[in-house]
Amino acid sequence: MGNPKEDKWFYRRDMVVIALFCLGPLALPLLFSSPRFTLLWKAAITVLVIGLTIWLVIVSGRIYLDFIKRLDELKAVYGLK
């Protein structure tokens, strides 16, 4: 048996990747505490996750604004409010 930290199931690479896909930036502390990733990989994955999170927030805002615009158009067509 090696390092007890390396033996934990939640430090396995596949579990960290699954956690990142499910939890996004909330799983970054798990990534940084995992001994199975080098510092270069940790930095690259962090930049990728933060960039993807920012992109998803921007896209969600645009979808919301488009939804509100179309809702206003429907209200105007049907004479509501």
C-alpha cells in the first residue's frame, strides 16, 4: 500500500472527472487535493472549468433575455397586460 491519500476512492482520476462534470467549480477543491494530477493538469483543468462556467452563465443569461422578449411578443399578440 502506498500513500493513504492515494488509496481513497474519491481521489481516483475518474471520480474527480465525474465530480467536475456534475458539480463544476464546486469540485475544484477535490481536484487540488488529489495527488493523482500534476500541477500543470490541475491548472489546465481549473482554467477550463472556470471558462466553461463563465460561458454557461453568459449563455443562460442570453437565453433568459430571449425568453422574456418572446413572452412580451406573445403578450402583445394576444393583448395581455
